[in-house]
Amino acid sequence: MSCLFCQLIREDSTQWVARGPSACAFTPLDPLAPGHTLVVPTAHYADVFDTPIEVLAETVELVQLLARAMRSGLNATGVNVLNASGPGSEQSVRHLHFHVVPRWPDDGISTWPTGQSQHRFAGDPAVQLADALTVGEHPRS
């Protein structure tokens, strides 16, 4: 398997912010803002659909810890947490990852979509989602 993030983890060839047994955080090559960090599970999972709930929870816990550190250590007034999962999402690396981007007023960047999807859906998407959740498309209890 040729996964860039697995290679970085295996070769210890990045600037680490945090390393744990199930999740780690490192700086990207081209950060959007000072302190922009990627949080990934240490084992390879392609996306949010593929990741066991326990690993996802531990990864998101590190996202939260990192966001708090951005607020206290960088004086960020907010963060954007960004994830793309699956082929229709513009996912650039097929290893689950979250971008945690510290934000400040008037920092000059926008990470929020500026347009709306052109995809059309027959029926009510909220009803379809609710129905899918009731037939087993939800986390294990």
C-alpha cells in the first residue's frame, strides 16, 4: 500500500505535534494558517466510512485537545475542523484525516463553502436520512 500518511508515520518523517497509540497530529506541508495541523489515526483507514467507531472517537478526541491547545497556545478565537471522505468529497489522501485550522478575526481566509451544490435529489433528503438511520445505518449501541 502506498499511503503518504502511513509512510510519514512509519518513517517518522514529519513535524509532530502529538503522537499517541491510535491517533497523531502533524503539520501539513502547505499550512492554511499558523498552527494548521492534520490529525490522523495511526492505523490506515481510508475515510470516515471505513474507520471503526472506537478509532474515530479517539481521533476526534485528539482534534478537540488540539483545538483547545490552539485557543490557549496560539490565542486562536476559533477553529475550523475539515474532513473530506469518499470520492465525491475531493478527498486528497485516502487516509482518514482532519484538518484543524486555527482562526482569528480578519485572518483573511475562508474555509466555508461559498456556493451551493448543483446536485438535485428527488424527495426530501432529511426524510431519507432519518429513514436510513432507522434501518441500521447508525453506530452500534
